[in-house]
Amino acid sequence: MSTKRKIDPDELRRFWAGDIPVWRMAAHFKCSESAVHNTARSLGLPHRKVARKNAQQPIDEADFKRMWANGVPVAEMAEEFGVSRGHISSTAGLLGLPPRLSRSMMLSRDQVQRAIDSGTPVAQLARDLGCHENTLRNAMARMKVEPPEVKRQREEAARRAAETPKPQGPDLSTITGRLLATKGRWEALEVIRKERGWTPVQVQQQFHRARSGT
């Protein structure tokens, strides 16, 4: 599909005349800034330099500080001011504002542990705590707390392992048991061969008889 079919010429002319930043036009048309420039050139519109997000007019410090103090998410602030999230974070640093704690850092150990002890799946716990599932998992990893479903799986595996009968080894008090215990390894069979005075062929025959139960 060509660039012209993606970008409405009349709409582009209106944006261009209104001095809308190129990056905003690119976001509106869901294309690259180069595509916007190429279409503008084909329409005979005057040349314009690429206006990056961070090159926009200065952010209002009062509004910025108010939103930061009220805990407005960085993504929402970036959308409000028309800049990147990185620009929001760097502006906060330049203004000397305190760093934002992630949602997982705000969750206390007691809060997470009580939720874990309830045995509720992590997805439901996250909804109950008003955070994203990954946020809760990050908090658990930081606090070295085991998610309830992982704990249940571990306990179930341990229970099954304890209930599974362990295989009995061969009776080493008998020659048949000793032969089976060698598992056909020549070095072990050689020891028995010398003890019994068997030939190499005989020890192999005895091993195969023991294994077949004859």
C-alpha cells in the first residue's frame, strides 16, 4: 500500500497549515515521520524540520508538580504534555521531585503475605489489591515470597513423591542379585567371574539368565 493511500491529503494539508508537529501527525496517521514528510513533499507543501517530542514548548512546572504529587501515572502525564515517558522522568529529576515508587514497592510484606496465606490465585489477588498481576509477582520476587499456586504445586509434587513406592534393588545376598546389580558392566561382571572361576562366556550367560529370570 502506498503512502498516499494511508494519509488523507486534505487532512494532512490542514494539519500542516495548523503547524501540528510532524511526530503528532505520524502518530495520528499511524505511520513514520518520513512517510509524512514524503507525502507533504508530493503535495507541494513547504519543507519542515522534524519536530521531536522533547523539542516541544516547555512543560508548565506548576501543572507538572501538581500531577506528580497527586500520583498521576507517568504514561498519562506523557500523553497530557505530549512528550515521551522518559522526558517526564527526566523533567521530574530536573525539578528535584522525589522519585516515584513502583506499585510493587508500595505493597508491604504483611499485605502480600496475608494475600498469599489466603491461597487465592495471583491473578485474583492482584485484582483484590488493585494492581497488575505482574506488579504483584514482582513484589513477591523482591520479598522472596512464593506464589500460592507454586507452593501448591511444590507441595503436591512432594506428596506424590512420598506416596510413590520406591523400587527395590536386587538382593545382593544371592548371585542372581549380584549379577543384576552389575547392570551388565564388564568391570563388575569380571569381579564375579573371577570369584566363581567362570569363563567370560559363562559370566555373560549367567547375567542374561538372571536378567530374564530363567
